[in-house]
Amino acid sequence: MAIEINHPKTGERITEYLSPSRVNSFIECQGEWALKYLYEIETPPPNEKMKRGSDIEEYLNNNLYKSPKGNPHFEHDIDEDDMPCVHLLLDRMDDLFEHFSGHLELQNQVTNFNFKIPLIGFIDYRMGTTIFELKTTTRKPVRKPSDNHIRQVMFYNGWDPEKDDFKLKGTCLIYAILKREPEIHFWISEDLERIGGFEPGEYSIISKNQIMANHVSMKLSLRAMWNHIDFYKNNGYSLVPMDFSHYRLSGYDPQKCMNFMKEKKDKFERGET
């Protein structure tokens, strides 16, 4: 989907943008990032867990929040074993939102202009200045939420790579734990504890240390990503040199990644599809 926006300072029309998933992809695995976003080579389709989570979120939107998108009559698409968790979510989120002011917005578009290329994302639920992100999982995040999820809400909070520090505000990560006895656990920014609505034992405060660790890692990763993007643009369709040694490869073998990209590059230069 092409998104066109005007830059708030220059007024120029912007058609090139990043998404939180693109930045997270680079941080987690440079090889996969290059295949998908530089060379536009199709990566494996979303797995069953991702589809499961998407179906649950769409069901919630249609049945509780009257989303204009989708079909409101598709309960049969959700696994029967997941329905207890879905009903628990419907009841709990309905109660929780009563403690927050503002109109409930779904898939609220947010644009962060603190980057060389603007970053556009879509917040699951927003009420006033508070954002809620829904995550489905089969395991309860006991020690801390996913770094991937923390980076995502930092982007939505206006994270600026030029700043020395960052404070997360107005943020709630809703983890729906899909198991025989379903649970819901909230990871929230410190300021939300004062608002109320969260029961003892069902929420945890997002650690300042985790936020700062991701603040530092993202600053370093973005510099490397800009270098890769600039190199790619300046040299056309050419192999992007990468150092895989400092990155978790998410199951990708670095040499196989490089060989695969080189093979695609050679075929392109020979005019083969």
C-alpha cells in the first residue's frame, strides 16, 4: 500500500518511509532484511502463529470495537481452543478502557519524523495519548517483554535517535497467553500505574534498563542501516557488503545468505528472471 504524506517542516511530499518491522528486521537479522527490503526477494509467508494472532485481533475489532474493516461473522476462523482467551480479552479490555479518557481508535496511523527516512506505523488501539498493543503468545513473558515489542512502542512514542536518553510514556503491551487456562498480562510504562484499572499480579512495569538498552542498540543499528541503504541507492542493484558477525541470524546461515543474494544479482545482470 502506497502511503503519501507531507513533511511537517518542509511541506515536501514523502513517498519513501520505514516501518517498525523493517527496523526490527535489520536489528534481528541483516541477511533477512537485505533479502526482503533491498532485493525484494520473497521471504517465507507468515507462520501459523502469526495468522492465529491476526485472526484473534480482527475478531476483537469486529465484535467489541465495531471495526469498519473485515467481516464481523467469522468466529469459525478462530481455533476453538483459543475462544476462552478471546472471550477473556473481550471482557478484560472492555473493563480496562473505562479507566482511560478519549475516543477509542483502531489501527491509528502514527508518523515519526525523527529519522532520515520517516517511520510510519499503525497502533492497535489508542485512547487519547495512551497506546495499547496486543500481542498473542503461548508463553507468559515473566522477566521482561520482547525487545522487538519494546522497540515498536518506542517508535510510536516519538523515539529520537539524536537524543541521549528516552522515557516511555502512555504505553500498554497486552499479552494474551494462549493456553488451556488462558491468561492476560500487561506490561505498562511507569506513568500508567497511577491511572489504575490494572489488578495486582496481572501487570508489570517496563524496565528503564530495557528501554535504555534498546535506545542504545537502535542508535547504532540505524547508522549501519543508513549506510546499507545509501550504498544500495548509489550503486544500483549491487551486492550490499555486510558484516554478520555482530547480529543474531534468526536461523539464517550468513554464507548461504550471501551466496543466495549473489546468485540473484548475477541472474539479474544476465537479464534472467
